[in-house]
Amino acid sequence: MFKAKFVFNTTLVFIAMISFVILAQAQSQAFVSAKNGNDANPCTVAAPCRTFNQALNAIAAGGEVVAIDSGDYQPFTVAKTATVSAAPGVSAGVVGTVSVALASTDKAVLRGLTVRGNGVASMGIYFSTPGTLYIEDCTVEGFANIGILETHSVTLGVQQLFVKNTAVRRNHSEGLLVEVGSAARSGIAKVAVENCRFEDNDRGLVIGQYSRGTVSNSVSTFNVRSGFEAVVNGTLNLDSCLSTHNNEGVTSVSTAVVRVSNCTLTDNEIGVNVEGGGIFTRKNNTVEGNTNNGAFSGVVSAK
């Protein structure tokens, strides 16, 4: 009898341990499928969900949602620390707006997604709170307004955006706009952009009021107005960038400050366009072949 009870209890413990492992896995990772996903499923690889929202609900904070096959998915909202990504070789399209609304300590990642507006949806990726967002290896295109918008209106808080290896194109307004509402002057928005392309937008990349941006190894081209621009107290640093075939290569407006190092501004209508504030050179830039090359406001010396 004792032996039977021992075996029975051991079996129960083993089953409980297996159940705990399965539950932990389900909480840390969830899967979506455009081909055979169903939101009544438990969001496992064998039984994936259909929508990112359902999969995000299934994971705990810090978990990951993975698209396992190519196709179009519905818009979704990230409201906690989480990663949303496409599996290697998968083309995961999101038709509509991806919203990111985080707590100040949250960190979210969007990786390998193609976010499309089809000329109808207003904006692509909308990051509206303090916190940290990473956008990696994505394409954001075809929106009626802004491709990527980083903004918030709380009185306090730092908002951080990292954009890497991403193409932002064919948006009717800005490709990437970073700005803080005037009521949030004690808060700040920051963006770091690396190895990105801004193509065929109204304005390529714009750093707005009470915001700071650093852009490196990136291209802005065939935009209707400016390739790179800072306005109203915004600060923009450009390093090793190309701005070509825009109306303006680099623009400063109002009290904005732009610093330019090792950049090429060519084949624009205006290379350096100062409409207020100032654009300062490291004296290692190429500004040639524009209809009007313009002139820098001053020099930033090496230190």
C-alpha cells in the first residue's frame, strides 16, 4: 500500500511539474499564423493564434510573439514589455496601425514586420507614452499621414526610440516624426537611428519640439520637402548620412539645432536650408551639386 501511494504521489508531482513547464512556456512565448491560426487556439506552435493581440494577451510581460508564416495580420497594440517578430524567412504584413503604449519602465521590440497603410490608414507605428521601443529590420510604408510617430504629452518621463535597419517610404507626411507636446516640457523624447532609409515621403525624418535625435549611416532621398529636419527646440545630430534628390537636404526651423558630420548633401534643390536656429558643420561634409548649396551657420570643432 505504501509503495502504491508513493508511486501515485510521485506521478502527481511529475504531472504537476510538466504542467508547470508547459504553462511557463505558454506564458513566455506565443505564435501566430496567417494560414491556419485561430484565436480559440492556445497560441502554441502546433495550435497558433490568428492575431497578434490575442497572442500578446497570452504571454506574460517580457514574453515574445512570433509570426510563423507569411501573410497579412491585423493591427495590434503593445502595452507591456514584449517582443513581436517574424520568424526568419517569414514576410509578416500588418495592414494598419501598430500602437505602442507602455509604462515608463517597459521595453518593447518590433522586429521583421512590414507595416502597410495602403494609402488609407493614418499612421504606421504610433509610440505615445514614455518607455522604450526598438524597431528593427522593419518596413513602414504607404500611410496617409506619418510612417512612425514618437510623441507623448505627460508632464514627466523619458521616451526612447531605437530604429535600426528599417525602411520608411511612401508616406504622405513625415517618414519619422519625433516630438513632445508643449504641455510636456519637463519630459523629453529621444531617438537613435542607424542604417535606415527614408524614401518618397513628404519629409524624411523630423525632430520636433523638446526632442533629441541622432542619425547615423542612413539615407533620405526623393522626399518632397526635406530629407532631414529639426524644428522648434529640437536637436538633431547627423553622422555619415546621405541626403539626395529632396527639395532640401538638411533643414533647421525656429530655434532648432542641427549638427552635421561626415555627410553628403547632393542633388537637392537646397543643400543646407536654415529657416531659423542653426545648422553646424564639422567641416568634413560634402555639399555639392545642389541647385543652391546653401551655407552652414557655423562650425562644430573636434574635441
